[in-house]
Amino acid sequence: MFGVVFPNRSFPMDISTFAQIDTFHWILDMNTFVGEAYDHIREICIFLLNNFTLPADKALAVYVQSPGSPFVFCGAVTLARPSAVLSLNWPEPGGQMQLMAPDAAPVSAKIGVSVEDLASLPSLDVAAEKRIERLAMKVGENLFNFMQSFCGVDGSKLIVPMDILDRWFKKFQERAKRDPEYLKGFEL
């Protein structure tokens, strides 16, 4: 059905590496794979195998779970997008670890894969969405700082020149043309 690779960390692994929970859900216990260093695994490449046909309205969704935390969506693959490298943004471990009995098995991090309706999923690439959000925030911060350097105060209002947006945008464009590395500084 599917396979995974952890870039620079593993050989390709097929579905047999995962524990099948039911017809549509699989779990990879990170404790058996890397132990407590699960958070060093930052990416997963997931791919559909050639002989598997996923219905067009379905997706294989990937989730991560730190010890004691809920599962968090990372992205998905579909028939139209049969492979993807997804960032694994591990959530902070939750409080369930402290509640374990001393003789209980240790709670470990997990990667979950499930067949889901494509329409019910958010963006297929969560990491790309986060990068775009961070880029927009940095550009907005640049504009705010530029405007702040020209503003005056009138009571509880900030006063800026009427052409401030034009001036900022021209400066922004000129700097980007002069220095190709400038826009790369906005990425994280």
C-alpha cells in the first residue's frame, strides 16, 4: 500500500514496519525505531506503492504524536500526489508520562498513517503553509518597522505620511533587485 523513508536516517520501509490498528490505520512506534531521540527525525518521505490504487477522493494522512500528546496532522499523499516529503513537527510531550505506573510500558512517540476523505483534511503540506505564514509575518514586520520610523503621535493615534506604503514597496523592490539574498532572509 505505502512505504516510507526517513531522509538520511533509513532505508525504504514498507507497511509491514507499521502495526496495523484496523483496516485504515497504521502506527509506527518510534521507540523501536530510534528510542527517545524521536524528535531528531524531522522529515518523512511517504509514497504510494505502484500496485496500490487509492480512490481519488481518499488520502493517506500522516500524523505524529509525542509521548503523552495528541496526534498532530503533518500532511498527506493522494493518487494525484503519490509521494511527499513532510516535515515532522513533533508536539511538546504531554503530562501523561508522569501519570504512568512504575511497572507500565514506557509511553513513546508514534507516527500514524490513516486512509481519510481528502475533503476532510486541511492542506496536504502543513510545513509549506507554515513557511508561507512565517514569510507573511516577516514581510508585515518589515513594513511595520519601516512605517514606525516615519510616524508621529497625535494623542492616541499614529500619524504616517500618505505615501508611506508606496515608499516602502519601492524600497522593498529595489533592495530585492540589488540583493538576491535579501528575500531569502525572510525565510526560516
